[in-house]
Amino acid sequence: MKNILVVDDDHSIRTVLSAALNAHGYRVSVAENGVVALEILKKESIDLVVSDLIMPKITGLELLDMVKQQYPEIGF
């Protein structure tokens, strides 16, 4: 089973994406911002990151750059 991390500052979008991905058999973790996402990445085995682009603290592009550098095996 693939593990997907959904990162979005909008609670309703996180909820809808998580439910849809769960319904298709994926294990989903959620984060409300890039800082929380990076903490999850340290603790969990993630195969794919789906991120909003415009978020406070760390933008989606900044987050994906960090993921690419620190976890090159993760898709996005």
C-alpha cells in the first residue's frame, strides 16, 4: 500500500483529498503546513507528497524543494 502525505492549510481540502485517497486504498497522512509535513516525513515512510502551493510558513514549492533534497526517493 502506498503512503501519501497531503499538505494543505485548508482543512476541508485535506479532509476531501484524504477521504478520496483512502477510498482508493492509499494510506494517507495529513499536514496543515510545511513545518508539520517535514516532521511527518522524519517519522513516517512516505511514497508521495501532494502539496498546496500557497501556504503560510513554508510554501508548497519550498517544501517540495526540501523534500527533493532530503528525500529524493519520494515522488511529488
